[in-house]
Amino acid sequence: MDPIVQATRQQTAAILAAAMITASGRAWSIEQATNLVRDIEHTMFPQPSYGSYQAWAQTRDETIKKIQS
């Protein structure tokens, strides 16, 4: 994948995560924030042929429940 496209996708996911964290009005750990960015990136820009996406897809339901609580 083109590095500029990848960087733009990562930036988009990070900005959306920052907005969601700010809107939540509570403190988030770095781990929670990083997981949120990963969830957003894989949801908005799925790439099933990538190993990181496949690993994420196997655990996404658990991750979503953790974020919602």
C-alpha cells in the first residue's frame, strides 16, 4: 500500500479516536486509546489479507465490549 495512503488512514483513525475520547468526558489509558485507534482503523479500512486485521477480527467483539464499559 502507498505510504501516503496508509499515513492518511492512520491519521484519520487517530483524529476520530481523539474526538471520541474527548467527547466521552472521562480519562482513558494509553492502552484503551491505542485499541480504539486500531478498532477504528480496521473498521473504516478493512484489509482482510493483512495479518493484523485477521488477528483483530478474531477478538473485535471482546475489544468493543471493553471500550463500551
